[in-house]
Amino acid sequence: MSGAEQDPERTDRLERTSMGPSGLMDLLGVAAVLLEADGRIDMWSPQAQELFGYTFDEAVGQYAAPLLLHPEHQEAAIRLFAEVMATGQGWAGAFPVRHKDGTTRMVEFRNVRLTDHLGDHYALGLATDRSTLQQVERQVALSTRLVTQAPIGLAVLDTDLRYLAVNPALAGMHGLPEADHVGRSFREVLPGEPFLDAEDTMRQVLADGVPVVDQQVVGRTRADPGNERAWAVSLYRLEDRRGGVLGIANVVVDVTDRYRAARRADQAQRRLRLMANGSARIGTTLEVDRTAQELADVVVPDLADLVAVDLLESVLQTGRTDPDENPVLFRALAVKTAYPTEAARALVQPGRLTTYHAGHPAAHCIRTRLPSLITGLDGDDVSRVAADSRAARLLAEAGVHTDLAVPLIARGQVIGVMDLARARNRQPFDQDDLTLACELASSAALSIDNAILHQRIRSAAEMLQRSLLPRLSPRHPGLEVAARYRPAEAFSEVGGDWYDLIPLDGDRTALSVGDVMGSGIPAATTMGRLRTATSTLADLDLDPARILTHLDRITLGLDPYIATCVYAVYDPHRCRLHVASAGHLPPVLVRAGKPPELLDLPTGLPLGVGGAPFEATTVDLRPGDQLLLYTDGLVETRNDPIDERLNDLLGLLAPPCASADEICDRLLRQLRHPAGHDDVALLVACAQPLTSAGGPAPRRPSRT
């Protein structure tokens, strides 16, 4: 572009600037007066008319002293004028001036000598009302004092977000001298990612003029690069008197103490929430694996990105630790990640056995009974928290940077370890996290230990229960029999259910099924005593009702236990079944070619109640007929009416089955709930034609 050419955009900008008053000069209303060497007024600005009251025509050509000064002030003014004109040195000061209306005003003057190209001298006087000037000076002084001494940060940036001025407080917050701010952009001074949103907000304020007040910004600056700090930032668009955008004012208050206090309060609330959540969710059952998984579900994702819960194998097997075991053998019980990650493959999967090297946090916890907190992990030393080199590679690739291992201590002994890690969450574990993890681990350890103890007691009760059940004789004249016993699932204890088949004289067989009300080893022991009593009484060849009467008296001596029982005697020669019930569910009879039916028996009271007689009933049981005796665990549930469940039982027996074993398996598979809360005893007897030897023709009976 040549020198004669002009930038149209720049020209337009200059024209817009000159369209009206703006800035400090206009606020002061500075008047300009040009005097000739003899003291006559040669030029008179509009501001002079406003300040002195005389129009252009009234002032130009007049001597300034007689026009503007009282007589007593004229001599001093003429002397000062002559000195300026003679020496060329300017004069500044306040002087009383007579306004056109006759009043006197103090006016602040700045007088200088001007010389034109011919060498002629003129005097230029710049004047403004002194009271107005003093007011502006006070405001400027106050503003300057506030800016320089205020503890809050202040800055002015132009429309390109480059710093024009900052005060010492803000320079201190940024860790950069005031002079080094000027001319640099906001992003150059504060390059961190946390300040991107603040820059976007600044541009929005420049665009729409809507102030932003107390926007919180958290980040790190050169002043304190090792710690996060927080600021409340307020932004205001700066405009001139015509509304032109000059830039943006930035007011910054350091609120780090308030931010940290709020964080501590949030962490305390989070800790309380996690503890409350843990109390509600951990230990809802007496299952070891499920309790460990509940612990993992509580800590991920609220406390950690990854978690693994391992128990000592010796504790699971024997209930106590083995001090001589080296290396210590762990069984993984639960793992969880907050998001899909390859790091999950680095964790030992539930059910598997593993050992850890001596420097591993889990080994440290077992050895010292103390937690282990490791921060600042990188690719080189992540092997410290990994089971092997492959796991170390996966953890490093996932970005694991901090690890926290906490021992699980219950009743004074270490039973396992909970290992936490963070990867996507860039905040390392701190002491508050460690305290929270230890509290959760302590609560969970007691629940896990209770589950282990319960599991051992349950296993012992189940072993006792099975040992007290009979091994069915292969020879039962006229009968094909099958029996099943299933202990309670989920967290319920083993009960006192039993079945029995007792051979009697004359090819007869006694069949009984019963249920001691209670659970655990005491119930199983009571069951064994009643079964023994039943077997002894059966040898006396008594009527089923009399048998139950004697059992009732025996059970009265076993307080506080009561039991239900159905007792029957089958005579294959007469094809008759004599049966009596003591508060038990009715047996099912399936006749060949007919729908299954519940035997209509006098129910009677449970054994151990006493005082009520029992009644026996006789029914036909011919070859091809099937008899089902069972305990309530087969049909009772917590949500379904018993009548509906009994109908379901009859429905499952309607299709013919090839054998008694098949009937047992079908009923257990399709009728019993997978998480049955009660144990089941089941006895199926299928009437068969007698052989010449007196035994049944088809197959050997079975019990499982």
C-alpha cells in the first residue's frame, strides 16, 4: 500500500473516535485560550466559554487580564504572563478568575509559550475548574491506593486479553512481576488447563457485557506450583463514555482456605456416606464370597478405581492363620474396576490361589499388620504392587499411580487384605482416604470372619446331618425307593430334616419323614435322637398313631424343640398303607392312570406339643402307585401361598416318571428355589409286584 493510500478500516475507526466527547479530558472540561504577545485573546475554545462564561465574540480581541480578573489580581497575573513570554518557562498553578456572572472561581492553569515559524511568541493557557480537578485527583489517588495496596488481585486486559495493568496482589498470586504481565496474553501468564474455562468466560463477557461474579477457578501457578489453589474471579467489561469496548477488568480473590475447608467438609461427608453405605451393604449375608464382593462394591468407584479382596487360605480352611506358612497363600475373593480397563486382567481373579513377593503391599500387610500407602508410581516401580511382570505391564499401561493396601483384621488376627488403586482418578490417596479404607476394612473383616465361622459351623452341621441319615437297604419288599437330602442354600443354616426306611416283619416297611423346627448342630442332634427313637419304636410293631404318641412324649423331653413327622407302614401282601401325621404336610399319592392327589389325613399337632391324640388312616397302595413324603423346604417359599406351591407339586407329578430317582431329581430341579432358605428331605416309594424272593422286581434303591 502506497503512502498516499489509506486503510479504510483505520480511517473509519478514527472517524468514530472523533464523533463525540470521551475520556478524562472531557471529564475535566479543559479550556484552551491563546494570547498574543500583548495579552490580547486570539483563540477561544468552546470549553473556555463553559468555564468563564464569555462567548467567542465577547472574548476574542479583548485583553485577557481586564476581562477575566478582578483588579486586585491583574498586576500579579500580568507579571507572571510577562515572565512566561520572556523566559519561555511555563507556569502552573491556581488563580482566582472572575466569571461573566461576577462570581469568583478558582481555576487551575497550565501556561506555556508558543513560537510560530516567523519567531512570534504566543501564550497558550490550559485551564480547568480547580474543584473538579481536585475531585478527580482524589478519585485517582484513592483508586491508585486501592489498586496498589488492596489484598485482592486486580487487572485490566485489552480486547485481545493482553494485560495492560496488574496490581501487586495479583502479580503475587501469579508468581510473576507486574512488569512481566504487561503485553502478555492471559494464556501466556496462566497456561494451565484449569484456566481454559476462565479464558472462555472472559471472551463471553467481552462479547455480551454481562458481568461474571465469583466464578471459582482452581489451579496451580508459578507462585505455588506444588499445590492447588482456588480463586473467586469476577469479570467486568470496560467501556468508554460512548459505550466503546476498552477491555475487561479482572477482580481476583484468593479463596484457597475456604476451598480447602469446603473440600475437607465434603470429604468428611463422603466419608460418612461411605461408612453408612458400608454399614448397610456389607455383611447382609453369611456368605464369605458375597461379603467380600459387597466390600468391593462399596469402595469402587467412590474411593478407588480398582480393588481386590484376598483372604488367607489357611483362614478359609482352618479358621486361623498359620504363622509358619511361607510364602503366604491367598485366595482371591472379589475384584472390581470402576470402568472397563486392561488393569482388570492384572488382578487375580476370584477363586484362584496366589502368592505375592515379599515386597508386595499384601505381604507387607500380613507381616506388619499395618496398611501400606504408595504414591507416585510410574512404569518402573509399578512392579512393587503387581503380582508378576505381566500384571506390572498392564497396571502401568492403565496408568495406575497410587496403591493402598489395608489388612483385614478380625478378632485380633489378620485374615486377608484389601488392595485399592487409582488410575483415571489423578488424585493420590491421602491420609483421610487411608483412615476411611481402614474403617471399612475393619467392619468388613468382622463380617467376613463371621461368615467364615458360620460356614464352618454349617459344614459341621451338614456333615452331622448326613451322617445321621440312613443308608437305604437295597431290599424293601414290594417297593422301589429313592431318597434325597438337600441342605439349605444361601446363608441359612442346616436344619433338622430327616427320612428313614425301616424293614419290619412280614415284608413290611416303615417309612418316615420329619422336620425338627430349628437349625444348626442342635437341630441335627435332635433329629438324630428322634430318628433313633423312631427306629426303636418301629421294632415294637405298633400302630403309626401309637408310634407318634410315643415320639410326642420323647420330644417333650427335648424342650425347646418340636418337630413334625409323617409315619407310615406298607404291607406289600395286602397292598395297604397305614399312615399318621403329626402336624406334617400331607403325602402325595399318584395312582396309575389317575391325577396326583394329596392324602386327606388328620393333621394332628407337632411332636413336642403334647396332650393331643393322633389318628392313623389306611389307604390302598397297589403296584404302579407312587407315594411321596417330603418336608416343607420342598414347597414353602417366602412369597408364594402354600396352596399354590402344593398345586405346582401335583402338576410336576402328573407326567409319568420311569423311576423313583427320576421323580426326586425332577422335583428338586423344578420346584425347589435355587436360594432355598430351608433344607429338604424327600422320600419316594413306588409300589412294585412282589417277586418269589419277596423283593421288588425292578431296581436297586438309591439315596443321595
